Amino acid sequence: MTCERNIRYCFEPGFALSLSMEALYRDGENLSLRPKTFETLRFLLQNPGRLVTKAELMEQVWSDAAVTDDVLVQSIADIRRALGDDARNPAFVQTVPRRGYIFMKKVRMEREREAESASPPPPDQSTRPVEQAVPAADGKARMGYLIPALLLIFTVVALALWQLLTLWNEDTRPQDRTHPLAMAVLPFDVRSDQEANQWLSMGLADMISTGLWNSPGLEVVSRRRLSEAGVEGPVSGKRAVEAVRRAGAERFISGHFYRLGDKIEINASLMDAVSGETAFTLRERLNSTDDIFQAVDAICLKVLQNLAVERGLHPPRGSDITEFTTPSLEAYRHYITGLDHFLRGGQNGAEQARLELEQAIQIDPSFAMAYFKLAQVEHWAASWGYSQGEAIQALSRALPFSDELPEKERLLLLGLKALWIDSSPDQALATWEELSERYPVFAAEAGIPSMIVRVLVARGELEQAIRHGEAQLGSAFLAADERSRLCASLAMGHRSWGDLEEAVELGQQAVRLWPLKEGSVYANQLINLGRFYIDVGQREKAYKCFQQARGPAVADAANLTDLGWGYYMAGDLEEALGLGQAALKVDPEYGNAHHLMGWIHLAQERYSQAAASLTWAFERTPPQFGWSFHGILEADLPALYYSGVAYQKLGKNNLASMIFNQVIKRCRDLRRAWKGKNRPALDVVQTHTYEGLALCRLGDYEDCLETVHRVPPEISRYYELSQHLARIYALLDRPQESLDWLEKSIQAGNRQFQHLRDNPDFDKLRTQPRFRRLVEIPDSSPRAGR
């Protein structure tokens, strides 16, 4: 019977897992795996082709330790890295969301000595004559064989150690795959006779974090994770140790900045979060605040030298190690203040951040990080509908400085450029996946997992979006707020897929996970959950969410408008109208609020007001705002179409015809511009269907149907297509076909019954009993008639 230790598991192309060597090989190359990762892969290879549950893997690999699922997810990620596998399109390890994993390749089991597979012979193959049978009677003869063999083994080991030391000294050693040391940098305690120095509390922490970020084997805990752990300002002693432990760090740096007249001093200490002991304390005396950058360099150098000795990390070379992209401390002050405003969230936070970053750029026109952060702020603002072309302008301003950015920021910036300027979602996804592979912590902090899900959903690749997002949910690197955002993005994907119960569950998780139970993002999570409750007919729960979201946090135009849409979908038009008016008081230019107002005016037959509001909505909505399945496309194309409907209702047929022809031309121009750019499938659907609706309104019925039937077949899973066909057949006065498509749309997940009831495209169906039955709002409520 074969000894288990002499077994290897082989699979294509050229991989072999050797149990005796506890190593994974490919074509003779040893692919380093951590012990637990090796054991995880071993168990998967022992069970190919079947679902191995998470519980099984945890029991087999981590039965001796109390750990969370995060360690398993990290091991799977390490396996994928070693195999060159892609979580989105796996060839080796398939994730079955919430259940476990399947190893997809055929696996053959071989004896080590018989194997002629990818891995080289184990090092002891040269000593096989010793293992073969020898005369048992002669002990001295046996020793005569053993002594040369032992000398040979000693020589081989010595040569191997010499090679490793040489590789280390030449700085060509393989990257350490062990789990990185987690380091936190706490806000500094500023004691100064000048109020203007208070910004250095966060500023010094940010500078030191920047200096340590790119050090191999070191993970710098983000300010966001520290905030979740309760660190909002300087802390010391036992409180500091406890907070750092909550943030998941093993070491931390804390310190003081002193200034009294001309006397300036920075003290920094490196502490152990487990023992509470101090590794070292460094005191830097400065001639002026202009010397702060050099002091920060000295602190970072001392930290890295200490860790290089203790942990065998890369020792730093030279003293100028911190990658500051400005020599101006004043510019850096505005930069840090801008980040502080942006982290507070909301429209006001973004506005204040924009002003501070522009001030930093004015002081130093070559401040690369300020340009990068400004692009991030503008990207956020445009995605919420707060700005028009500023995001693309900010990205264009940042790109000339991209080579001066640290690599992780540069990759994030290039991904945004690919998506927004080049209209190349494929390139954006590839860039962000590279970023996630190389800098998983930074990618998680920057929200890359949820951004990838949003792009995949926009492209109509719902199954991939859901698979990718659910695989990322278990990442050990995701902070609570990013996990919450990812749940919200996944909920949107499931909703569009028609899986409404799953959307509700993920929406509940998004609300539960958000760390601060206040603020504009938390309000938005509650509003979204309320919308999901409406979809499944639980309007009373929806009202509770909407009520909980109200207050100062919802005072942004975006949240007021979203809340208005929520009340509208619940049938409370009066409340929705009041919220739309409140949103326009906050921001008279907010396009989506104009759309809400226009739609309610249209539903209540106030056609003049509807036409004016919908025209404003089209003109003021940025092209990047919203998701395609919300009906938002290229500066809110649906608003333009419905403004034409309102003019047609007013009897202004010439004006209506002009608008419908504008819709047709715009749809065709957009498709021509997208040719060869792999545009999201839903965008293509929208252009075909709104072109078809406009043609229908102009009486061109034959071209209308031909246009709509050009929609790509792969998109038929969406309820959007069924709804659009229902509207077109209603306009063509073919009621049974319209009602059949409408029923398919509702079965696929379209539960926006109030929206369907008020849609003027269904005017000819309003007296039909089947139509009224299909669009009846479930879960009757006294509010519904208001």
C-alpha cells in the first residue's frame, strides 16, 4: 500500500502538489504556499469535481484554531494567485456563493518515484542508493554508505543556504508570501502655541502612512479602519493599545508634535499592540516647520530598519524614502484638510474638499496627489448626479502627473480613465484586477470590489457581477463600510436579475454593516432597503426605513430625491412631491430632482410643468449619473422622451415631433460612437427601445418594431426589455401582446407598480381589468391613496 507522504496530485497544465515536499510545482518551479494554503489545496485536490463546503475546509484545515471564514477566503485567493486563476472566469477553483468551492480540473494521483510530471525530483533523490536494500549483517558496511550520503546532504543544504543569502543580498529574492505585518499610525498629539498647527495631528499620521505604504511585508491600517475602531483623534496608553487591536494591527506608531515659539519637536514611538511594549522612541528637533518632511523620513527609516531586523523585511535604502509629491507644507496642509472634509461625506463634504484641493494645486501646480484626490472627489460627485463634466476634466488634469503617483494610486486613476474617458470597461476591469492582485488592502479600501460589480452590472453581465461580488464579500481586507457598499451593489445586481428576496437580504446587510448609524451614506442605504421592501410588497417596512432615513443626514439633494422616489413608488405622491421640492431648494440644478418633479406632474396631468421639469432634467443630469436599469442614460435620455410626451399631451405636436426626432438622432449617434467599444448591453437596449418608442410616437410603426427587435438576445433576462416591449405594443394598440410582455416583466422582478400605473405609454390599457390587476400595489396601506 502506498504511503500517503509519497503521493503527489497532478493536474494540467503541468501542476503537481507533492505531499512529501509539501510544495506545489509547475514545470519544475516551486510555487511557494503557506502551510494552511497548502492544506486547503490538498483537500480540494482530494475531492475534485464536487462541492467542498466551507465548513469541511474549516474543520480539515483550521480545527486547531478559532478563526473566521476570512482565513479561508485568503487561502483561496493565494491558491488562485499561485495557479494564475481568475475568480471571475475560474479555470481551477469555482466559488459557490455562501456554500464552498469546487476544484474543476481532473486530478490524477501518482507515486513520487513513478511521477514524470511537472515537479523536479525531491532533493533526496540523489541519495536513493542509500535507501535500497543492503546486507543487514554488516553494520560497518551500512555506515560506509551512510557517511558519504550524510556529507552529500550537508553539502546540498549548505549550498542552498548560501544561494538564499546571495539572493537576499542582491535584492532578488522572491516576494515574501507570509501574511504582512499590520501597522497602524495614530493621530499625533499636537501641543502648539499656534492654532494653525492643529492639522498636523492627522497630517503627520498621513505622511508616515504614505512613507510606509509600499514597504514589502507591511500592511498599513487605513484611517477608515482606525475610525471604525474608535480612533478619531490622539489616543495613548491602554486606550491606544485596545483601539489598535480592534483595528487588527500588531504594531502602531504614536507621537507628539510640540511647538513653543521657535522650539519645534516631533516625538514618535513604535509600540507592540500585543505586549504594549515600546520598541523605540525617536525625537526629531526641527529648525522650522519646513523640516517636517525630513523628520517624517527619519521616523519611517527608523521603523523600517527596526522591522527589517525583527521580521526579515526589506531593509530600506537611503534616507529619502517617503513619496511626497509636493515640497510645500502649506499645499500639503490644504490637501489633508480636503481629505478630512471628503471623509465626512455628503455634498457639502465634497464641496469643501474640492475647495481645499484646488487651493493645494494653486500653491503647487505639480502636486500629483492633490490632482488624484480631486479626480476621486469629482468622480464621486458625478456618480451621485452633483456635477456635469467636472469628473472628466479632473481626470484629464490628473493624468499628466500619473507617473509621479505611487503605483497603487496610478492604477486606480488609469482604471477611471479607461472607464470614463476611453469608454473601455474591459480595460478598466483589467486595470482594477491588477490593482487588486498587487495591492489588495488598498484596493479594498478604495472600493474597487464594488466598482467592479457596478461595471459588470452596467454591462449586463449579472451572473459574473454576482459571482465576483459574493466572492469578494469574504475578503479579510474589506473594512465594514466597503463591505456595506459591496452588499448594496450586489443588492442592485440581484434586483435587476429578478431575485428580489436576495436583494432584500443584501440590503439589510448593507444597513447593518455600515459602521456609523448616521450620515448621508447610511441614509442612502436605508432608502435603498426601503425600495427593496416595496418590490416584495412590504410597504410598512419600507415606510419605517424612509422615516429612519429622514433628518439632517438626508439633507443632500441626492438623498432627498431618492427618498422622494421611494415614497412615490410606495404610492405616496404628496410626500414625494414635497421631497422633490426640498431637494431643489438645496440644489436648484440637481437633474434627478427635476425628473422626479416632472414625472409626478405628468402622472397628475400637469403637462406644462411636466414638460419644463423633464427638459431641465435632461439638460442638467451628467452622462455618468445613475445605472442603466434605472432608466438613466447619457444625460437622462428618458427625461427627454417624456418631455416630448408631455408636449404631445398639450397638443403642441410640432414641438413634440422635434423632441422625438432629437431622441431618435441621439440614440443612433450614441450607438455609432460606441461601435467597437464593448458598450454595456443595457445601454444598447435603452437606445434601441427609446428610439423605438419615439418612432412609435411619430407614427412610424414598422420601423419602431424593427428597431426594438435589434436588441441583443443576451439581454432578454432583464425585465427592462420586457417592459419596453410592453410599452411599445401598448402604443401600437396591440393590448394582448402588451399585457403578455408586461406580465413577463413583473414576473422577472419589475415591481415598480406605481411607476407602471402612471406611465403614459400605457394610457390605452388603463381600462383593461388585466392591466389593473397586474399593476395593483400589494400590501394595502392607508398611505397609498394620498
